[in-house]
Amino acid sequence: MSTNSFLSRLICSHCETSFDHREMQTFCKTCNKPLLAIYDLEQAKSKLTRDTISSRNPDLWRYRELLPVLKEENIVSLGEGFTPLVPLIKLNQKVGINQVWVKDESQIATGSFKARGLTAAVSKAVELGIKRVAIPSAGNAAGALAAYAARAGMECFIFMPKDVPQINFLESKITGAQVTLLDGLISDCGKMVAQKKEEMGWFDISTLKEPYRIEGKKTMGLELAEQFNWSLPDVIIYPTGGGTGLIGMWKAFAELQELGWLSDYRPRMISVQSTGCDPITRAYNQGRQDSDFFEGAETIAAGLRVPKAFGDALILKALQESGGKALSVSDEEILICIKELAEAEGLFVCPEGAATWAALKHLKEQGEIAANDKVILFNTGAGLKYPEVISEEFKTK
Ligand SMILES: *Cc1c(COP(=O)(O)O)cnc(C)c1O
Ligand SMILES: [Zn+2]
């Protein structure tokens, strides 16, 4: 059965050259920049309604017309998506903001929002006949790819730095992926995949080096719009590593406006990173359009340990267009914030998620957020996936 996807082509995010979506594409080799999926929204406008979508199952494939998979039988799903908005009930008062919600991605398959991107990328890979996938990963992307590849019956090759959190290694092994631990950084893992992919016949699923993970992540923006009854909150605080989610949501809002389902009102997009690895914050503060490689990256928030995002220009553009900003918080603050959210709200968030709460406190203090602004914090994964971080912090307390 057709998904009735309105996917029409891919374009380079820089030079806007078109690429054919009926063949597997990677990125624009001329510009060395990501490709973006374009949909025929004029057509979609006359055929698709918000009510149709709202009547469907509560997972991200309810938006299938706005996703890249053309045939339903190619969808590889673990029921991911449509995560709850959990309101803060105590800490919001403490910080002096009336309405703050946590978009709680900890409740998703594989325990992090990486599942969104990988359900889309693996499904599209199935559709295009790909049998072997590879990924460099320092964490949750590995586990998510391994899970969807297992379900799809694909061979999966994972390259990780040897100091990767134990759970990400184990979750990849348990699903039968072939895992190689390297003495180096995620960037070295990326080089290894790039070097060997031709010879090994691997398709490289690295962030934004294939065009469909971002489409899966975009559903966070579609969900927010639907959950706010087709309007949008005022501020979105997002923990940025590769930035796929931030870019994806920004893309989703534009698509919904083109469909006539949203006004031109946009939230301010706020990027938060750890001071232990904050190339986007630095670039933003210098008013730059791209970022430098961050040397010596080190943070407990493994998802933020991305020294140079392939989509940096797109991240910075979304921050600027939205009137948002970028800021950094320390690992010490992150640890305090994990404890605060757990104690006050019963939310056991990942370090990346805790960084958004730390950022909100700074922003309120700086007068960047008003008491009546509607604020979204992204908890991008489960605290349960970080036993080393938690036991290190609390073993002596
Ligand atoms: C990967 C990851 C991030 C960063 O996501 P991007 O969309 O790549 O910026 C944040 N939090 C967690 C838990 C992650 O695994
Ligand atoms: Zn290009």
C-alpha cells in the first residue's frame, strides 16, 4: 500500500541542486553539505487534513504523507514517537515561569530520540534495497540503528570510540550488530566508515550524510504543533550535538505553514551545549555562519560530544532566523539539574536533557524569557541509559 507520501525531490541545502529521491543519495559532494527532502505541499494541501492525521495511531508514522517512505510495507517501526509533554509542576514556579513542559523522549523505543531518525533512515534504506549499513557513533545512535537494522534483517556495522558508555556497546551487541571499538574519537570512527564503505558495500548512516534521519527527527516539530492544537510554544530549548532535531523541527514548522496549518508565528529556538564541547555556541557568539572543530571535546553528555556538526550552517541559520540563541552550561550544572528534576518532578532525565533545564535558569536570569512564555525543554533520552554518570556522582553521597 502506498503511504501517499508527497516527497518530490531532494535538494542541496547550500547550492539547491536537485537530486532524485528514487535513488539512494548521500550529501552534495560539490558543496560538502547535507541534502534536504522537499515535498509537494501544494498537492498535499488539497488532499490531507489535520483531522485525518489526528485520528491515527499515536506514533510518528501518523505523519506518513510528510515522510519519505513511499510504501507502507517498507516501514520498520517499533512504535516510536508521539511522546508526552510533561508539565513541570514545581521547578517552573521556582524559576518564575508559568508554563514549562518537558517533551519526554525518554519514553521512546531504544531509550532515546535517536529512534526517530533511525526508523526513517532504515525504512527508506529498505525501500531502496540497501542490505548493509554502517555508522560511527559515540552513543545512542548506535543502539537505535542496531535495533532497526535487526528488525529489518539488515547487516549493521558500528564504529565506536573505546571509551563509549558501556550500555551503548551492549545494546548494539545484543541486537547482533558488528561492533568495532577504536582507540580514538567519533571523528576517527567517521573516517574509518568513510574509508571502508566502498570496499565493504556499506551505506553510511552518519548524521546528515544521508537525507532521511532528519525527516524522522522533524516529527518532533510536527508533534509539538499537533499537541499545541496547531499552534506553537514561544521557546524551544534543545540540546545540540549534530543538530538534526533542531534543524528538523525548523523545517517542519515551515512545511506546516506552507500547508496552511500554522500561522507564521515561530518559537525562538535555543541551542544548549556543554562547555566541554560547544562549537555551536562559540560560532553563534562570533556571529559566524559555520563552526570550527572543537579540540579536546569532553562532557558527560555523550550526545553533545560532537566537535564539528556536518549541519552547522543549518543549525546557525535556524537559530538566527528564529531570533533564538546558543548558550553553554557546565557538566557540574548538568549533574545538579539531573538531581533537581528527579527530586522535584520525578523525571529521571539524561544529561543532555538536564542541560536544557540548566539553560532555562540562565535565560530567565538574563531576562531572555518572560514569565508568561510557553517553554519546551527537550529530554532527549532516558537517565536510565547513563548508569556510569549517575553512579559516579552519587556513590559517595
Ligand atoms: C544525539 C543526542 C543528542 C543530540 O542530538 P542532535 O539532534 O544530533 O543534535 C542529544 N541528546 C541525546 C540523548 C542524544 O543521544
Ligand atoms: Zn550543493
